Amino acid sequence: MPSTPSTPSTPSTPSTKDTALSTAAGPALHARERDLARLRELLRNARLVTLTGPAGVGKSSLAQALAACGPQDGWPVAAAVDLVDVPDERTAGELLDGAARRLAPDTGPRLLLLDNCDLVLGAVARFASGLLSGGPEGLRIVTTSRECLGVSWETVSPVPPLPPKEAAAFFVQRAAAHRAGVVPEISREVREICARLDGLPLALELAAAQTRVLTAAQIVTRLDDGLRLQAGGRRTGPAHHRSLRSTLDWAAQTLTAPERVLLRRLSVFAESFTLDNVERICAGLPQPAEPAGEEVPLPEEEVLPALAGLVAKSLVACDPSGEQARYRLLRTIRTYAAERLARSGETEAMQRTRVRYALAHPVGLCPADLTAALRWCAEHGDIGDGLRLAAGAAPFWLLSGRIREGAALLTTQLARADAAAAGDPAGELLRGSGGELLRGSGGELLRGSGGGPLRESGGGPLRGSAGELLRGSAGELLRESAGGPLRESAGGPLRESAGGPLRESAGGPPRDSAGGSPRHPAGYVRALLARGMFDCVLGRPDAALAAAESARERCARDQDVGGQAWAEALTGAALLHTDPQAAACRIDRAAAALGADAPWAPVVTALHAMAAAEAGQAEAAREAAAAAVSAARGGPLPPVLAVALRTAGRVARQQGRFDEARTALEEAEALAAESAARGALALIVAEACRLDLDTGTHGEERLERAAALAAEVDAPLLAAAALDVAGRSRLAHGRKEAARKAFAQVTAVSRETTAAQAAAGILGLGEVALAAGSAGAAWTLIEEAHAIARAGARPVLLARTEQAVGDCARALGDAARAWSAYHQALGLRVQAGLSVAAVESLEALASLALEQDRTEYGVRLLAAASELRATLGSRLPGPARGRCDADRAHAMAALPTERFAELWAEGRRLSLREAAAYAGRLRGPRRRGVGWVSLTPAERQVADLAAEGLTNREIGDRLFSSPRTVQAHLSHVFAKLGISSRRMLAEQIAVRNRQLPLRHGSRVRESGRTR
């Protein structure tokens, strides 16, 4: 550390101490270069500058760095007074008067440093004001304190914590000093240490000292008790700089009683908070769980003055940039305040107050506080509040991008409710092989006669922990039947409701108007529905459907109309990626039942628009998107409007209304960013990337941002969508290797999601292979993707795969197959209102027609496509534009100039539907399909099972078909593949599976065969 130069006047008196000797180690000069430059600039005009900031931020170090600059770079230091140990203002006045006497003989530029003024602000304020009012113009005073002096001469300069990069460099530098020059790397653990210590130089210095005995990873694990870890700093310097706790203890001496109470109560907030949060949660006098050391009432009218005092004393940070100011505590200060709260005995009362507030105002708290409140409910056995809070918080977890966290918390709350319903609050339940709870007809836990948990016994009777047989109410054994459900030997099968418990098919719990059952508290159904929505986002539609069915049964039993509507909406959301037509129908019914007044109803309407668009219902999609935006604009939740606008932008983009799409997406992005809705923002940015792709713009920066947001949110569906658009955009602009990597990641991510996303990834890999000239390899991938798309009910995806089939068939010289596939793609795209995609199909047909010397036909289609693309505002990327230019040049060379111009003018006058109708004139009869792409889903299933060596009878047992039907399917398979034996079939399937990115039997491949 640079030392402070000696003062140019007489030596210091014993009561005047050099700041450099009394401060803890501060950041190296290079870490504060910007702050130091700003301070020097301020001193050009400001005669009194107060450096403010939280304890340990490095105010004294910055003042010391200023003194170390010397007369050539700054102001010569005439005196430096450290007031840290001054007991009272009278003593402070004596010290300051001595410093003033030292300044008297000199009239040139001089600097007076007054350090650690916190405890004697009044004396320092009077001294500085008096000195500057009659002193020379060349005098400058720099003071350090957590709050300003409040005098007319003063300019306040807040000292911020170190930014992440500088903080990591400082930590490594100080760790090296403590370990004889061994410089550690800036690792993930080092960055975490810096983040969790808020970039405070004192905290980093004290943590770096621990590297003498601990690794960075060990320090991270001990940061939950960071105040204890950092004890044991330097032996020199003031006592309050030797540990972070002592620093904060020293800072707390200046607080008034209301400020002390408020500071400890603010520790209940996990992240930022508003004044309303503070007034509703922290005001009053909670009844302490233990005898409190200090019972100071905090009326609501005293909250704002106390909060303002804490902000002024740099203990609370304030961000006034939004519609309302938001406040937060640094982590280290929150830890300290939480210790004080625990000692006061108010912790439980404050936690309960926050839970009550969260239940009444879920919008009012940030997602981290909702999570913290829910964890407290779980830890303290408050199951009812936990369920209600989890259900209320779920939409905010989704919008903020806390997907897996929210899903895990919901699952925990539901499991606790199930355990309590079973009379086993400790959670020692019998679970099946999938983790589901096994229950009797009344919801009670199935136990052995000894009361212990149950276990399976090799497929025979279920037994208790002591080995006794499990028997039903009539004494019969409960057995696991071979390949079937758990059954009573004397009765019918026990069925598993989608909510988890197994119940007898004839029974069920009595009705409960609160939405649960006698053994499930109110809020259970809403929490179950919320978990189902998380299952949708995480790509688990089957689990979501099961949750919806369970919730629907309970709501029907309880005559809960609203709950039934939400169950219907969840069913539609789960079907969105597999059967969008059914999804649109379900969601439409749900939206009608909910009405437009519910705060989250516009989200359901937006889902209906998405489902309608995927199902090819263009007009219904447009109307639903507009309705969602209109309803959301009148609602209280900006993130809901952001979601509705994103959907409107998506529908407008698909239908070629690019200006409208761009306007909607820009507004949505601004709303999501302002609301910190990271999950919604990730969806919006990914959609903006698709708009770039359709308009011929390649925004690599936006693609990278979309990928980063998707990774941050950690939702497989969203990650796959972002990677897919990145791959398509990079391929369109000729970046084949970058595209291949993106599509390979899509196929990897899709193992957790749906068959449709697997098809998108496989299709992308096939398109990359085709662009690279490997048509044979491309065909295997593209027809696999096409088969998966055919098994689903998504015309948008099916049209994309048909287009790729046409491209690949054309490359392989199969013009008839290409002709048929392009026509199929065009028809699907026109029907679905996919304008830009339909133009792509017209361009492909035109190019193929010109290649086959159908010149006039091809020119008209090419002209129509060119005019439509220009009208839509869509530009072809470089490689595709080159191909279209070549086609046009070929046509111009083949026709007289006047005839070409005439045909071109005719084509330009065609609308999209007219161009599609004209294209259909030369379609010809459909060719019978051959190859793997022509197999039906049933034929693919039979082929796979036959290749595994199963007989016709065994295949029939698996598929609930007769051997004769199986043989008919096999005959069709042999004919379409051009083979004559099962051995040849097995060989072809083995070769195919080696070429595909997902192996036979994986979840996605099975989904592709069976959906």
C-alpha cells in the first residue's frame, strides 16, 4: 500500500494521527483510479468534499490514496486527523483547533483530511464551516463519514463498492500478500466470495487473510456466517477495522432507537423492497417469541424518517430510478441486522408478518422474498399458508425465470401436505418406484400391521418394515400384479389419481368446499395446478396433464368453477406442443369461464392465441392475441401485459405483419426489463430473434443475449427454442458449423422436453448436412424429423419438415418427391397464415420449375414470391438471395425480354392465396410415399419392435393388435423400404440409429413413435 507523505508543516501533535497509519488495508490504487480521478476533479471547485458509503467500503483508503498522490498530482496534505477514537465532540473540537493552528501560517493550496467523522459530525460540521468561511481560497477539506455533514459548503461523493472485476483482482492481490507471493487464480469461487461480500474492500481483505489456512472453496462454504469468518484482521489500525462485525458495531453507535429497530427488521427482506413493504411489515411492535432486550415501538409514521436516516448513514441503499424507490441491504449488513433481530426475539414475529403480507399482496414482494417466506412456512410446519403462498407466488416465479426453484418449492409443499394428510407429518411415506405416495381409499397412508412404512417384496405381496404382509380392510393381501396396477386380491384395482395418492376406484374423500379434502388444507388444488404449469414449462406435459386431471376431479367434487377453468387451461397448455388444435379448444373454454377481470386471465387468452397459431387457425390467433393485449392493458400487472404483447408479436410475425410485431415486442421487452421479469424477457428476446430471421436480419448480439437469458432461466423448452432460432439464423447466413453446434444442443436439451423440439433439432442437423453437401446423411435426419412431426398435430412444424424433405429430395435427384413435398408445405403454410414461410415454398417451387424447364410457370411464381417478400418487408439472407438471383438470370436467358417482363408483371399482381392456387395447377397426382418418411406411426412402431426380435403375436400383445394386423403393417413396411426380410429391417434400423443424434429407445425417439 502507498504510504501517506509527511505534511509540509510542523510535525503532528500526539493527538493528531496520520490516517495512513490507522486505516485497514484498502484496495490497490489501480482499483480506485476512476474514483480517485473523480475526487481530484471535484476538488478543483468544491472546497469541502465528504466521502460517504457503507462501513468497510474504503472511504479512508480513498482519502489515503488522494494524500499519496503528492503535490504534483493533487493537493499537498497540510494535516490528516483521524477521529475514530475521539470520545466526544469537546475532544474533537480540541483536535480540530490544533489542526487549524497548523494551517494558519500557510496561504497556498493545501488539503486537510478529516477521517472517521461519524461519531462527531456536529463538531466537524461547525469546524469545517467556520474554517472555510474565513480561510484562504486554496484550502480544501476532505472528510470521510457514512453520512454527510449537512453544511452549505459541502459536496457529497459516495464511494461505491468495488465492481466484480476489480473486487476479484483485489482479493487475489491480498491473498497473494498473505501467502508469500503465491497468486491464486480468479476462479468461480473467488468471484462468488466477492459477490457475497458485496465488493466491500474491508470484507475482502479480511476474507483474503483466511487463505493462509483455507482454500477459496472452503471460504465460500463458510460465508453463511461471514461475520464470524472475517474476524481476525490486522493487528494494527483501529479496532473497528479488525473484523467486519466490529466495524458494523461501531457504525451502529450513531443510530437512533427507531433506526436500530428498523435496521434489524429490514433483515427480513431477501432482496429489494419498497416503502409500502416496510410500512406494512416492519411497523408496530411484534410480540417477541422470547424476552426482548429492547422493546421500542415503531409506529408507521416513524418508518419513513427512520428509513431516511438509514439511507443517509449508508446502511440502506436506495434506487430511485423506477416508478417508486426501491431499497436494499448489502448482504453483510443484512447478516449483521439478522443477528440483531434474533437477539431481539422478533424473528418469528417478523417472518409471520411477512407471510401474512405475501398472502395478501403477492405482487408487492420480489420473488426472492416470496421464496424465503415459503421456505419459512415449510420449515415451521405451516402447511396451509405454505400451499396458499406457493400457489400465489408461482406466476411470479415463472415470470422472473426462477423455474426450477419454483417447481421444487411447490413439490415440497405438496409433499408436506400429502404427508400431513396421511397422518405422517414427518414425511416417512411408502412410495412407489416412481416416487409416488401409496394411499388407501380415504387418502390414508398404506402401512403394514406394525405401523411401519411399506416395501415391495419382489413383485409379491407388499410388506411392512417388519416383514408382515400388507392387507386391505377386509384382510385380503395387497399385491403388485404382473405388469399391472396395484390390486386387492379380492377387489378391483386401486387407481392412482393424478395428484399422487392411490385411491380405490369406487371411493374418494368427502367434499371440501375450500378446494382440498378433509386431509388436504385449502390451497392444495391451486398449488397442484401451479406445479402443473411448471411441468409444462419444463417440458413435462404428461405430468402436467396428470395434475390437471387430479385438480379437475377435486374442483368438480367441490363445485369450484374457477378451479375447473384453471384446470382446463392447464390441460390446454400441456397439449400445446403435442395437439395444438385440442389445446386451442380447451384454452378457449377456460378463457370464457374465467372472464376478462381476473388478473391472470390475459395470460390464458394469450395461450389460446399461441395454440390457435400452432393449429393453423390464423384469424382466431389474431383475434385472441388482440384480446389478450386489450385485457392486460386494463390490468394491474405489467408482466402480464408483456406476455400478452409477446404473443401478439409472435402471431403478427408468423402472419407477416412485421412492423406490428416489432412494435409489440419492443414494448414487451421494455415492460419485462422494468419489472425484472427475466423469464418473460427471455421469451420476448427469443421471439425478437425469430423476427430478425424472418426479415433477413442477422443480429448475433441478440442471439447471444437470447441464449444467455435462456440459460439463466434454466427452462429446457425455452433453451431449445432459443438455440433453434440461433441455429436457423446462422445457417441462413452461411455459418454452418455454428449452426450445427446450436442444433446439436437442441437435440441434447430436447431429451428433457417434447418430441416436437427433438424434431426441430434433428431437422436442423439435417439441413446443416444438406448445406454441407451430404445429402445422404441429411436424408436420414430429415425424414426422421418428418416422421416425428407427422405423428404430432402441429402443422407449423410439419410444414417446415415437408419443405426440408423437398430440398433434400431435390438434392438427391428425386424431383417428383420434391415437387410433392413443396406443395404439401405450401398448402399447410397458406392455411396457417404463415406468410413468410409460404413465400419460401413458392420460391422453392419456382426454382424447381425452372430447373425442369417449366419456365413460364416458374417465372410467374418467382415474381409473385419476390413481390410478396418485398411487401412483407422480408429480405432474403445472402446465400438464399444468391440462389434467387441465379434463378431469375436463368429465366431471363431462356425467354425473350418482352415475354419475361410480361410474365413477371403477371406474377407480381398475384396475392399469396392466388399464387398458391396458381402453383397448384401443376401439382399433379400425389406420389405414393416410399422410404422411412412414408411410414405411418403404427408402421414405425411395428418396425421397431420387429427389429428387436419380437414375433407378430408378441408385437400384437404390446400394441393391443391382432397378429394379422401386425403382419399387414409389416408388409407395408417391407414394400415402402424395398426389403424382404426382418433381418434386412433390423440392419436398416441399426444403420439409421447410428446416424441419428438420439439413440433408439431414448425418450424423444419413443415420443416420436407413439405420439
